[in-house]
Amino acid sequence: MAITLKPLRDQIIVVTGATSGNGLAIVEEAVKRGAAVVATARNEAALEALRDRLSADGGRIAICVGDVSDMAAVQRVAAVAIEAFGGFDSWVNNAGAGTYGTLEQVPVADHRRVFDVNYFGVLHGSLVAARHLRGRGGGAIINVGSILSDRAIVEQGPYCATKHAVQALTDTLRMELEQEGAPISVTLIKPGAIDTPFPEHARNFMDQPPRLPPPLYAPSVVADAVLFACETPRRTLYAGGGGLLSSLLSRAAPRLSDRIMELVGTVAQQKPEDPGDPARRDNLYEPRVDALRGSQDVHARKSSTVLQAQKLHPAILVLGVVGAGIAVALRRPKHISR
């Protein structure tokens, strides 16, 4: 069955993880473009402030406090959308949590918590959204994954594992919906390094405060990708060329990629000169102070040529990936990549 998605101005969009980073950018831009939004997060005060600010400017927004690791909480979000706007047309699974440290340093309970939020949160949202959208005659499910589903890195093992799992979940969901003929678009967004409070919010077991390695992109780049997917069926969208290059190198020369990560991966994710805002630190189990951007003093790119190319036509990216992959493979050192 053909998938037809509504113009953004005619949509009701559910966004999880809505009070910080990418989620906050998605909500603000969606409302700016005329969509109605149901915003959900654990931070009640931040949700109320967001609703008051956007509705004061004429925005249509409803809020629901909840933790996506709890299926009942996710079901309440759908109920709020139905009560406030009669339902929803797109569901954005964006909420995420992370840790910094080796697999041994991170307690098993924290491994499980990251999976509860990043994997089971997406599963809960996807199941609730698919059930509603079947009855509504179609719509879109957008999962915010990561480039780290293509390239695992040191110090973020649990997070990388969840993003690999989210990719598999997304692909499986898409196939099952296509198999039954449901007119529901399923898109996986793969951001690179985005200038959000993720390093401060993540639980840290390293000796130094964490940071995101450059190049960084503004959260608005992810918002642009997500809202495009709300209107246009796409399988995958990369948000940021830096992350795509990392993915290409990993595919063309996995052993070389491992060696590079082993040499510089830890140092690149530490910032001893700047501990960040202590009020934001460690939201793994409880919400902390939220913000749109992180505290790193670094330039964040406000646009992505790679994303704009994908918006023109997905085949453009495929051709670019194949060409770049061949080029990297031809140049890789034979004594390292084996």
C-alpha cells in the first residue's frame, strides 16, 4: 500500500525526550512550522515551561510527563494526544541515555538502564505508535538512532550496543509493517556528533569529564532530518557528514578504524579543562537541568550538505557512499586492514 504523509502544518507529532538537545529542537521547529506537538519527558518543570513559552506565541502543544522505559507511561502519551488533538500522525522516538567508561567500569545495572531507555523506550513507542497509526490510516514512525550503530567506539559500549539494537528493531518493524500492507513510514535518523547536553547528562566513569569530538552539528540539523521524515518516507537519513565519513571508514577498513579508536578514542572524548555545568550532570535515573545545547565552547555547524543531498533523492547518498567506500578501500594500508 502506498504511503502518503500529511504536510507538516496538518500534523500532530509526538516527541519523546522533548526537553533537551535534539528533542527540544524538534519540538520548537515543529511548532514553528505549524504542527501540533505532544511533548513528553521526565522533567515536569521543563515540560511546563516549554508548553507555556510555545503556547504564548500561538503554538499548539500538549505535554505528558513520563519515562519511556515504562510501557504504561508511553501509553499515557498516546492517550494525551488523543484527548488533546484527536490522535497523532507522526511519532518520534528520541529519548536517550548514556554512560562513559569501559564495559567493566559501568555497573551491570547501568548497562540495563541504558537499554531500558534507548532500546525498550523505542520499542514501547514503536508498538504504541504502530497500533494507533494502523487505525488512523497511516503515518510515520521516526527513530533517532546514531552513527554509532555503524561504528562502535570505546568508552560508550552500552550506548553503542543500544543503537545497534535500535537499527535492528527499526528494520524489523519496517518489514513487518510492509508485510501486512500498513501505510506507515519507518525512518531511522543517524546523527553524528551533535552539540547537546549528552556528555553532561551521561553517567561518567572516566577520570576526566566527557565531551563530544568534532565536527559537531547543531541540534537543528537533527530536527530538520526528523521533520523531513515526518512528511517524506525515507529508510535512513544521516544527519551530519562527519558521522557518515566515520561510517564509511569503518565499513571499508574496519581494522584500521579499530586501531584509530584505540589510539585516540578515549582522549577525544575527554575535556579536562572544562567540567561543564554540575547541575546537568548524570540524568541516568533522574532528570537533571535540561538545555538545547551542550556547554562545550566549540563551533557547531548549522547545516549538513549530506542531509540536504539525501532530501533531494536517496540515490544521491547511495552513489556517494559507494564511491567514497571504494576510494577508502583502495587507499587503506594492507598491513593494518586485514
